[in-house]
Amino acid sequence: MQRFRDRYLDKQSNLTILDIGGHGPGFATTGYSDPDGSYADLFTHKNWNYKTLNPANDPGVDFYVENAFDWQNVPGDYADVVISGQTFEHIDFFWITMLEIRRVLKPGGLLCIIAPSGGEEHKYPLDCYRFYADGMAALARSSGLAVLEVQTDYVYDGVPPDSILYLKENTGAPMLDMHTGCQFGDSMLIAQKSPLLPDTEKLLHSLHQNHVLVLSALKNNAAGDIAEKRTINRLPALCENTEHFLTVRLYLDTGKGLAKTYLDQNLFSPSGSFNLNFDLSKYEGIRALRLDILSDFVQTVRINRAKAAKHKLFFSPENCLTRNGWAILSNDAAYFTCSTLPDILDVLSLRLEVKSTKTTYSNDLLPQAAQALATTQAQLAGTEGQLATTQAQLAGTEGQLATTQAQLAGTEGQLATTQAQLAGTEGQLATTQERLADAEGRLTARLYLDIGNGVGETYLEQGPFSPNGSYNLTFDLSGYGRITALRLDLLSSAVLLARLNKANDTTHNLAFSPENCLTWDDWAILSNDASYFICSALPNTLDALSLEFEVKLAKTTYRDDLLPLAAQAFVITQTQFTGTEKQLAYTKEQLAATQTKLAYAEEQLAATQTKLVSTEEQFAAVQTKLVELLTSAQTKLASTEELLVATRIRLAGTEEQLAEIAENLTKMLTSLSWRVTAPLRSLAALMRKFL
């Protein structure tokens, strides 16, 4: 808890700190044997207001509650910080308590929970659970809280931990779990109340109320109270009537547009007049403001006053329908904007009037609806022209989907191969650790000097020597000029426990503090290269440094020339595994996007097919008419063919008659020829006689 305080809390801020399970100052007189009654000694700063909450009504507790799930005497958005130590294992329905914690936390407030990860049963009066890091993180996420840090530590056979399970969100750091024979240890969760959409906030509120009602109903049912049994039947109606609330969101354009930077204030009533103050002193160069009223129902809003210092600001409704000075906000596209701002904008004061709109709009909105209908019809007409393009895109999308699925199958195969390699490497690492368990480790003491280039380039070394024992070392610093900081690293292939007893220069007793170290009693646990001792308060002249320190192995001794090889292979394989997982996730995202596009294209195709059905019906009617015309034409053609056959028959008879006439004519010509040639022959004979 002290580490949480030092790392996350600002002593310059006025903070209200609520200790869940903390006892009052008269706790020692109540007969309890638990000596850790509160964290009051850690939160005594003058700017901090420390309060306790407990279902045990002992003297001096600030908030006495009848149960751990319904704190009716604690207002919402009350605490800047909520803490709880060694309490959650005694709460039988701790997930409902988490919803109460979210309710009483201010927006952006911090939560720190410490609960055991193991150990024997200890009833106060209940002892129900033990917690691990993943469970702590899941508990925070299910309550709408953002996880900042979660960790679990163990104790092995009475020896301090040589392996720390530590997770910080978004770091992706690998975790090495060597958990064996766990005794008492702790898990710690640090989370923050982050803003949620109104619908999500309302669901969490309903969920909490539902839990409380169910527990009350079950309790009364067990007691035989018939009247209260009806509460269960009323639960759906009670959930439907859960109170709505409003979120006022102020977007700030500091040069990056009106999208990323915003401030929220929750109003737990959808109707009324509200005075709001936004602190803008941390934001420079504000170019424009946009005010959104977020809700799950239609409402009307008007801004009666908007002031910044001595300037009156003018917010104009954008994308809003207006009526009688009110702006109708029906969706996220309707808001207020202000772009004429003073050069310095520290505080914005707003006065709003809000009322919900539960009735239909009057006739003055009908033209907009008619215009929207005309636009929709035009879009519908355009859809027919887009059908061919959509079908082509659909075919292409199906091809992309097939390609993506093939890539996914390949990636899954790579992942399986990498998993197998990882399993083999883990086995090799375990074997190497067993073989080297009794080998001697070696220690090197490295003193880094910050002479203006940072702690990292200039250093002195002594060693190697045994990692067990007490040592006095002297470093000659006379040739380095002004030294601004010192850092002492104790380098070894094994996990060490180190204690620095004395650090002297000529006349000063220097103070080295452990950094990035877990501590056990007076010992610092050095489990990797990131943990060390540092000293920043140095005299102007530093010629020599004498160090006296003690060192011992935390568990086993390792040789530093063999184990890192197996550990390095393990880390490399883990990195490959993480990369393959990321590649698989990316491929799955592509697959999901492609499937979404395919679904959209299929919807367009279905709509177009519906239109095509109507077109096909019209085409069928035209086909019917064409068949009728064709049938009529075929009938007329058949009649014409019959006439043609009759004509051909007549023509054949005419040909026979013509042949007969030709034959008779031939005979006549033959006879005529004979009759003409006989007189001519006689005339010729007569002429020959005269000649």
C-alpha cells in the first residue's frame, strides 16, 4: 500500500481517501485480534482526508454500513481514492462490492486492492477466497474500471520470492512462473474509473441494483416472508424503470480537431437546469469548443449562459432542429459549437436547461421528413445502377475471403509450430536449471557514474567474487570531476538478496536507495538487470567511495556461462510466439473486416434481388404477350402455307396444259413446214429447166 501511495498519489492535491474494511481509532478496544486495523498511518498528509468504511460498528468508523454491497449513506462520486487491504477475502459477494466502489469513485479516481493469493483459513467472520493477478484484472474490467497495474507475489518454503509475476498493461513483458509450495502471499490491483458511454453506465447501475434486490429477496424468502417474495416478480419492471442520466461532453480543439480531447460531467437527471464549470487551464491554444449532450433518448436543450472570465461566449446549435429557442438533440450528430474564443481560456461556466422529448414532433418538422424520404428514394433508384458493381465487388470479396482464410490457416499452422518449439525450449530450460542448481554463481559489483551524460556509459567494476557474504569495496573517483549521481548494480546469473549497510566518501555518509526492487525485511531482491541501488544527493567533491554490503542467493546458485543460453532461447521463442499471435490476431481482424464487407454486399445483393423479382414478374408478363402474338402469327403462317400448297397444285396442272399446247404447236409447225417446202422445191426445179 505504501508503494501505491508513493507512486500514484500527489501530496499537493486535496484527496478524499476511503478505506474499505478499515477500522476506526477505537478498534483496539473492541476485542479483535487482527493488529492491522487501518492504513491511517500511511495517509496522514495535511491535504488528504482519510475515511473508513466497515460493516463492523466499532468506535470511530466513519461509514458504518449494514452490508458490504449497498452503501446507502455514501454518496456517489465521493472519493478520489478507494483502498482496501486484506478485506476482499472476507466478502462473500465481492463482485457486487466492486460495483459499489465504482459508484462512489469520482471520475478518474484510483482504486488499490490488496488481497491474499494463498494461505490458511482465517475467519473474520468469513474467509471465502484467494486471488490471482488474472482474477484481479477480470474483476476490474467487469466493473468498468481500467487496469493500471496488477501483480501477484508468492513465498516459497519460507524463502523470499525469486520469481515475481508482474503485469503492467500494454507492456507485453513475459512472465516466468516458478510457483511451488505457495504459503501466504498477496495480489494487488491498481485501477482507475474511466468514462463510459451512458448506456453502459446505466447497465452497470441496473446490474448493481438488480444484485441488491436479488440478495434481499433471497434473504427474505429464506426467512419465510411471503410478502417480500413478490419482489422477485417485480425485478423486470424495476430494471426497466432504472433512472436515466445525462453526460455533458465538452470537446476541445487544440490544433488536432474536435475528436480526441474532451471533458465529461455526468448529470443524474435528464431534465432540469444545471450550472457547469470546466477547468481548461491545462490546455493551451484552444481554437474551438463543441458541446455534446449524450443520452439514450431524444431531448431538447438550450444554453442560457456561456462565460469565460469576462467574455461572453456564443454557442450555436449544429445539425439541430430548433423550436421556440430550444435545440432538439436526437442523435450524436446534433451539438453546439463555439469558434470565437478569447486568447486565454482558463475556466468555462455554462448554464443549461434540459428536458426530455417523449412525444412526436409537430408538423413543422414534416418538410424535413419529406426531404429525407425523397433523398432515400433517389438513393434507391441509384442502387439499381450499382448492382453490377456490387456483384463484381462481391465476387472479389469472396476471393479475398478465400485468400484470407488460407492465410489464417497458414498462420495457425505457424502458431502450432511455434508453440511446439516453445514447449521444447521450456523443457530444455528446466533441464539446464536442474543440472546447474548446485553450480557456483559469481558476482560482479558495477558502479555507474553520471558525469553529465546520464547513468549508463561510465562505470567501474570489482569482482567477480562469491555471491554469498559481506564485502568492503573502495572505488577511486578522483579523476572524474563533478559526479551528479551514482548507481550500484550487482550483476549475477542468479537471483540475489542484497543489503547496503554503509556508503562513505571522505566525510559524508551517502544514502543509496533501491530502485525497481522488491524488498523483504531490510533486503532488496535483485531479480534482473533493471533492479539496482542509486544515490543522487552527492557532495561537490567526491574522490573515493567506500561501500559495505551483504549479499546472499535467494534460492539456488547458477553458473553465468550456461544458463543464459537456455534462457535466451526461451525468450527468443517467446518473442516468436508473441509475434505469431499478433500476426494471427491481425489476420483474424482482416478476416472479420472482409466478412463484414461480404455481409454488407450480400445485404445489397438481397435488396437488388428483391427488385429483380419484380422485374422478372414484369418480364414474364411481356413474355406471355409475346407468346400470344407468336401463336397468332404461327396460325396465319399455317393458313398461308395451305394457300401456297393449293397454288402449287394449280401450277402443276397449268404446266401439264402448257406441255400439251407446246406439243400441238410443234406438230402444227412441222406440218406447216412441209407444206411450205414442197412448192418451193417445185419452183426450184422449174427454174433449173429454164436455165
